[in-house]
Amino acid sequence: DGGITQSPKYLFRKEGQNVTLSCEQNLNHDAMYWYRQDPGQGLRLIYYSQIVNDFQKGDIAEGYSVSREKKESFPLTVTSAQKNPTAFYLCASSMGAETQYFGPGTRLLVL
Amino acid sequence: SQKIEQNSEALNIQEGKTATLTCNYTNYSPAYLQWYRQDPGRGPVFLLLIRENEKEKRKERLKVTFDTTLKQSLFHITASQPADSATYLCALSLLTGGGNKLTFGTGTQLKVEL
């Protein structure tokens, strides 16, 4: 089955802890994206990558970091500098400049 | 500043009627506009894309219009069913030098009642 997987489904973070959210795709897409969604709000772009070994900041990159060492993988680290990390995190990928395909999401909660 | 507006209030309609959702934008000149469906606790799913030089696009019971003069897109679901109940998001793409960056509206929740 082709698609995007995200893990874990739920993630708990303690104060001062860095946590990493996984995103894998087997669609052979060049571009990958990370969004954050808060209740009643639209998706906001955190980081995106158009090609392996390259990525750009989105609208709300502070407190987050990413890497793109493989085409299939685009992990997101929520660092301790992100003071309000509780949200629903969505990963997406696209081949060209059009449709984005989304994963099932990871819900991050702070203990 | 750039802004995308969708009705924040939920839209309740009766089964079999046509649902019409609105997406208005300001200070954008989008290359194209997309509509996605999102169910609770899940990722959005792509429905339709319409380009700036297209006035209307259809797919089965779905129809999208795009008026770049009014800066508005309308999304219609005809013969609506309870299974159409979900949140519908519009997204604009500017095709800037930074690649395909989509900017999303906040979404409109649709409830189709029996």
C-alpha cells in the first residue's frame, strides 16, 4: 500500500524534553511538509523540504527542527524551546507543485 | 496582510440538499486553489483543485468555482448525504520561488442531517 505513515499516534512530552515525530512516505514524492493544527484553527506550516538534504522554514519554525537525509523520511523534532507544543501535527508530501497527501497525524500532549 | 476566510460557523443541512461552502481571500494572487476534507482526528484528504484560469471544476457530486475578480471560491456538494459530514478546508498556492506552499483556511464544518 502506498501512502504516508506517521508515528506515534499519541506522544507525551515532559518539561524540557525534546521529542521526535516520525514521517515516512513510499509515494516517491520529492517534497515533504510539516504542519501544526490547533483546535478550531487551520493548518500552519512549520517546515518543508523540496528535495533531499534541503529544507526551508515555514511560518512557525521557531522551537522545531527537521532533517531530510532520505527521500522517504522527514522527521520533526519538537525542542524544549517550543513553549506551547500541544497540538495535532500533520505530515504531507507532494510530487509536483500541486496536491498534497497527508498522513494520519500525531497528537502531542504535554505532561 | 494576506488572509483566507471560511465560515467559522458550522453549516447544517438536510440530506439530499446542496451544501455550499465559501472561501474568500484577500491580498493573494493564487496560482490555484484546492479543497480538502478532514474528518475528526485524521489528516486532510484532497478533493479538487482549480487553477486561476479555470472558472469551474466538477467531480461526481462536487463542484468548485473560482472567481479571481471577487477573490472567492464556492464549493458545492449536491445530493448531500450524512457521510459528507466533515470539515472542509480551502487552501491557496502561490507558487513562489520557495516552491509549493499551501496556505489553509480554518475550515467549515458541515453536518448533513437525515
